[in-house]
Amino acid sequence: MDDARAMIDALPDAGLDIVYLLHPDPWHKKRHAKRRFVNPDNLDALARVLKPGGELRIVTDDPVYRQWTAIRMTERTDFHWMAEKPADWRTPPADWIDTRYALKAGREGRLDCFFRYQKL
């Protein structure tokens, strides 16, 4: 019920195999975009706590956040997008478990995008 950044800051370097960012708040208003979790400072922190070869998974059903994430992650040199074909980001990973939010989004016709990035 608190800000996740405090927990991330407390984690040791290269201690995690995988990080999940599930349906982050898209902050639709342009003036609020700076509040989006996918931003350089937070991505630096996640890169610090992920082991080399570790995975960052970002799932969103919001088209604006999908584009935002793709652009921000393309700017990174410490993550590699694991997708090789469209089905890789349209299809959930084999170990995926739907959250309540994902099920609700599906019922409302919103499709998830499954970004998977490997920490270099």
C-alpha cells in the first residue's frame, strides 16, 4: 500500500531474477505523464536490482502506455527486448497467471501487451 520505489531502493544489487510490472497506472493526462512508472529513474533502479540475464516483464492493456513503454525501453542499452515476432508480445508467457485486473480488461475487450526484456 506504499510506494514501490522505497522497496526497490532497499534491495541489493543484482539480487532478482525477474521483476513484474503489471498494468501500471497510465496517467493519461499529458501533464501527469512524468508520474508513469516506466521512466529513466525507475528503469535505472530496476536494472540495478536485476541479475544479468534477469527479466523485466511489463504488461499493459493501455495503448498509450504500450507506446510509451516501447519508446522508453528502446532508449535503453541495458535491456534487450526478447520479442522476435508479434506473437511474442501478444501472447502471455507460459507461466502467466491472470490478475483480477487482466481478467476485467479482457472482459471489456482490452488486449494485453506482454513486454519481456532481458537485463544485459
